[in-house]
Amino acid sequence: MAIIKENLNMKMIYNIILILSFSLIVFVNVYNNSYAQGNGTTDEGMLSVQINGTGSVSPLETETKYEGFTEPQTPSTEQLKAFEEEIKEEDRVYPQEFQRESEGAAGLAEEKLNVSTATHVLVSPPALNDNITENNASSSQLTQNTTLAPTLNIYKSTIVSPTQYRSTVTEPSVGNKGPIVFYTGNWFAARSADYGTSWSYVNPLQGMSDFCCDQDVIYDKNFKIFIWYRQGLKDANGENRFVLSISKDAQTWTSYSIHPTVVNQNWKNSWWDYPHLAISNKKLYITSNMFDKNNQFVRSVITQWDLSQLSSGSTVNFKYFFETNQFNYTPVQGATDTMYWAVHNTNAQMKLYKWSESTNTINIAYRNTPAFQWGSMSCPGPDGINWCARSDSRILAGWINNGEIGFAWNVKQGGSFPYPHVHVVIFKEAGLTYKSNPVLWGQNIAWMYPSFSPDSRGNIGFVAYYGGGSYYPSIAAGIINPATGTPPPYPAYSIVLGKNGADKWGDYDRTRPLSGIGPLFEGSAATLQGCTTGSCIEPRYFIFGLS
């Protein structure tokens, strides 16, 4: 009996070891599988992982009025120097270890390039600056017209701030609630109460003396709040914070201060970079890349925030998920009860994430896509200045619309493409299966820095820069719907022609459905008018729609 009992015990120990070993293999496979295979053309099973943690944070300041000035507040010489150093240190470099070539993932066959798919810039009519009112901005007549007459109208196009020192890496963002518009960029913020006809200026250093850059703003139509993100300078320990501010009128703000250690107490000596804001029905999502004090990438992070708590100005609960083996999460615009985001797993495979508002489980799918080339981009304009030099191939935009999910990013010239261009990949929401690769490209110009966002009626607005060859970096926009056809080519209309170039550009622009609804869209972008430095940057606010 003793021998039998000993054998049973040994068998139990063996089984436990076997189970633990298998569990470890599964764990490592889920979190470190850089090259998981997925056909991308069938509805394959998805991996499931749990969020990494939760937390809460109380307001730093509540119901604080931000003074409006008739002129933008010019930073001091010391502040400008700090801003410029931060921009220089943050020169966009996609970490080499994440520029993975497709190893064993053959990708999908590239669609044969047809010159008829090249996008040429269409000439827009003059801006109808007196034609936008709170009543007609969302009228049923405009809604009907979007399917009857696919011609773009520019309902507003204004310069946001007087020409003075700005960064050519402008990173403009915008959101509106009816006639109230809030617009941010490097290194300013502005508010309009009349759809951008006139502006007052907000000092982004108010309540944040360590302000740096990378502002973002979005309006949530469900809770009727503006959400304003400001990124801070790194301190001596290599740590920064972001300030998340909430307002119902873009004038009085409640703010939360978020250091990396607020999210995870072990994230010391780290700094946030390159935010994306996205909203679903009840949640706000913020994605960031995180670096250590030596500027080495350490993790990609997505945080989820309760919009109801943010709108009430109370202590807010958050959840978060991160990975150290993937770079640059990019969420979709237009989500409802589920958020999606993506990264490049290789140059021919994407890793897609799905997070329902009601769960702590994240579903992950690996899907093969047409391959693209990593590498430096070149698009010199008439002055020979390469305004594409700063760019890389991180995913810049994501959206969900009518059961389809899209992602877009910049890609270098090469192969059949004479200029840098925008790689676009579309998936079906059901099963996250690959659908198409409608590239935004030009025969004689580069297309760069895309922004896409859907409205509540099934239209997709987009903004992008074009230039190179005979053109300086310039602004284009358009709307995709059944009446304008399925791209490519894209129905892209010129908004503003640039007059100069710069070797630092980007890093993003924005388009949003007006008041978060549509059918009109608003855009934020910038051009150089008169010289190659930030003193000639003209941030532009524009409203566009199909007439």
C-alpha cells in the first residue's frame, strides 16, 4: 500500500508539473508571440488576455476658468528652448527592433498597381465663411445632399492664430460643440464661440508649468464634454506626466494629473509620448508610447476612463493594458460599445485588439496584410527640402464604420510608388478578417499624415498633407460615402496651398465629425507661408461637407 501511495503521489506531482509547464508555454505564447500566424482571410479564433490593472485618480483642480487672451501668449525664451529641445529629442524614430520583416508570415499578395488609382488633388470652391450656423450644421437637408451631390464645400476656413513663433511640428487638434470650437497645437490653444470666425487664446501653461507639447482634444457627444490632453516635459529623473482636462464649455476645466506611477507604481523614470484620444459610448481611451530616462522604448499603453465620472468632475476609475513587445497602439474613431486598436506585428502582419466596454478581457487577432517597406521617406518640394524626413511607418489613424475597420500610415517611396504614400488596410469587423488595401498615393506628389474619422451617418471624413515635386506641403480633405465611390482614388480636395517647406513636419493632424455627429466635418492642419521656420506656420481650422 505504501508503494502504491508513493506512486500515486509521484504521478500527481508529475501531472502538476506538466500542467504548470503547459500554462507557462501558453502565457509566453500570448504575451511574447511576435510572429503568430493568421491567414487573414478566414474567421480564425482569437487569443484572449486580461487587462493588467485598474486604478483611480482625483482631480488636480476643479472648475477652473482658463483666461482668454486676444493674442496668443508667447512662451519665454527659456520655455521655447525647452520646447524645441523636447521636439528634437522626440524626433520620430520607429524602434529598430520593432521594424520586423515578415518571418514566415508571407502576407497577402500585393494588389497590382493601376495608375487609375492614383489620387490627384481636386480644386475646392472658395470657403463659404458666412454660410455655417448652429441650425444648418446638422440639418436634414445637408444629410440628404451628402448622397445626392458628391461635391465638397468648404464652409469655413480660418487661420487660428496670428503668425508668430510656432513649431513646424504643429500637431494641431480640434473638437467642437456647436459654435464653440477648441483648437490646440505646438505651443498654443485657442477657443472660438462662432465656428472659428474669431478666436481667443488660452495659455496651455496655465495650471501646467511643465507643459511641453503633444496636445490632443476631442468632443464627446454623449456626455457633452471637451477632453483636452497636454503632455509635460521630462524632469531630471526622466519622468513626465500628462494633464487630462474636462470641460462643458471649453472655458472652465477640471483637470487630472497622470504620472506613469499613477497608472502603475513600478513605472518610475518613464515618460509618456505620442497620444491618441478615442471614445466609445461610455469610455475614453488614451494610447501612449512610453520611454525610459535614456529615451529607450519600454512599453505601449492603453488606458480606459469612465466618461460619466469625467463629466461629473469626480474621482475617476481607469483600467489599463500594456505590452513591451509591441510599439505604438492606435485606436479607432467611431467606436460604440467596443474599442479596437492595432499595431504592426511585422511589415506584412497586423495585430488587432478588441476590448468591449463591459469586460476586462481583450481579444487579440493576428492578420496578414499586403507587405510594405520600412525605411526613410523622401519628398523634396520646389525648394529641395524633404518635409517627409521626420516621418516613419507607425499607424497614424484608425476608424470603424458600417461594419468595417480601417488603419492608415505613411510608407516610403519605392517599388511602384514614386513618392511616399499612405498605406490603408480595411478589415471586416466580423471576425477581423482582411478585406482590402486602398492605398492613397500620387504619381507626382507624396501623401502623408492621414487622419480619418466617421460621422454618425456612415460618412468618413479625412485630412492629409500632400506635397513634393512642384508642391510645398499643403492641406487636403475629403469625404468618403456611397456617392463618392470606393477609394482609390480618394476624393481629395485642396484646402490650403503651402508656400514653403521644412525638414521637420507632422506629427499628426485631425479630422472630427462636427459636434461629434456630422454630416459636416472639421479639420486641423497647418502650412508654412513665407519662410521655413515656425514663425511662418499658419494653423488652419476648416469645416467641410458634401453639398
